[in-house]
Amino acid sequence: MADDDLRSALQQRWESGLSNLLEPSPDEVLSAFAGGCPRCLAISSSWVYLRMCLVCGQVGCCDSSPQTHARLHFEETGHAVVRTIEPDEDWKFSYELNGYLT
């Protein structure tokens, strides 16, 4: 599937209501950030940066973190699109495209 086709398919999924987190509110982001990576906390591990799944809202640590829980979430669920929830950052990333979304 071409990148444009995949982007179009992702957009259709968002528009059809499969994700209500495409644009989480600032309160949702702050709340998610405040807790840290739940899976890291459960095993007393550390994380570098946090990502939020835009399909279900799961928070996980980034690929620079020892456990890479955001990527593991994608591998377990197929939920491909995450956003940063770091302060002063605003971007989205697709694991399927292996690239940033605009």
C-alpha cells in the first residue's frame, strides 16, 4: 500500500469514529503525562519519553526507553498511531508508515 493510500485509510478510520483521541484535550495529555509509563512503573523500570496511542489512549514509553512499551503496544494491538505527550512537543508518528504524520 502506498504511503498516501495508508494515510487516507488512517484518516478514514479516525473520521469514522474508531478513534476519539486523534486530538486529545490538553487535560487528557497532562493527566497521561503525570502518571508516567504504567508498564514501566509496574516493573520498576525507567523511561525516557512518553507516547499516547491515538486509538485507545494507552500511554507507553518511547523507543529510546529500555522497555519500548509504546512500540510493544503497537505490536500487540495493531494500534499504529501515537502522539508525543511531552511538554512543548506536538507531533504524531505512525509505526505502520515508520514516519511522522502531519
